[in-house]
Amino acid sequence: MSTANDYDFEIEEYESYFGDKKQVINIMENCTICGGKLLNNYLSDYKNLYIKESKRCSDCGTNDNKKMHKIN
């Protein structure tokens, strides 16, 4: 059963990451707007086998990066 908040999240797709190791780490850890460090928050949903990941920028406060990871 999904809630309205589940629609704010998108499924993580590793095809969206490109470049060498340094570029991929930069995409995952730094804000796309200001370049600040992203703070990660994780919420486990064991009933539906997902982990919800939210990222918020420590400098500008942007928090539009929400992903869902499947638990195998």
C-alpha cells in the first residue's frame, strides 16, 4: 500500500550516473544548485521492501532529491 508521499520519490536508476568515479561521487554528494554538501536521510520501509532516501543541501536548503531503493 503506497501513500501520497511515495509519489514524491522516484526509483533509483544507476544509468543516470555517468563519467568517471570522481564525477559520479560529485553528482551523488554535492548540490546541483550551489555545490554545497548534501545531507542524507534514510527511512526504511520493510513492509514494502524499500528504503527512502532524501537529500538536503547544507548551504542553500534545497531538498528536491528523493529516491527509493529496492531491498533485495
